[in-house]
Amino acid sequence: MSHMLANARMADVFQISPTDTNYFAVLFDPKRGASEAIFLIEIFNVGGATPPNTHVAAQEFFYVLEGEGIARCDGKATPVKKGDAVLVHPGTEHILENTGAGKLYTLTVMTPNEGFSELIRSGQRVELDDEDRRVLGGLL
């Protein structure tokens, strides 16, 4: 197969834990046979953030599609907004936090997957809301 196509509005959407403040629309991952990487839209509620985390061998990439926030990498805080990209190298503790008035949307890629897809898919299924569908619909 030379290529695959996904529509973010029709993606499988998961929240890892009911107390998490972010959720994921999975575009491509090893389960879909895409690759050893995972490609998704990460959606952060107002005030939402990832928990502090590191990856042993994986690089994680965030491209801000909508909203604004702060990327904290090894204790250094950098503001991010629409159009900014962050690349986190293996072994770097990082947090991405939504500091804006609305939701924060990122295209997030982790390569290799390093169990991220399985962690996400072990969570509960959630639905995109009208704002999510509007933002994601404008991207496709």
C-alpha cells in the first residue's frame, strides 16, 4: 500500500484516564498498520496539560494547530502558539500545558510508538464536541 488516508473528525478518540485534561484523536498507529510511529491530534481542555513524562527511545513532536500554551522541557518553559513546533528528544522530561482561553490542539507524533498507542487505546472512548469538529474540519 502506497498511502493511507484518515479524517480526524472520524478518528477513534480516547481519554487515557477520566481525570485527564487531554484526549487523543488517533489518525495512524501500529494498530492501523501505519508504521511504528503514532500520529494523532491531541486536544487539551482549558487549563489542561500532559502529566510530566519522558520516553526512553522515542522522539515526540508537537505542532500547534490552534490555541496557545507552554512547553516545559527539562524545567525550561517556552510559550507556544498556532504554527509553533516542539521536538522533544528521548530522555527529556516534558509537559505541554494549555494556557489559552480556549482549547489547545496539537498534531502529535511519537516515533517509535514506545507503547503510547496501547496506552491511549487502553483508555475510555470519548466523542469530539462541536468545537473539535469545527477545528479539525477546517484542517482537512
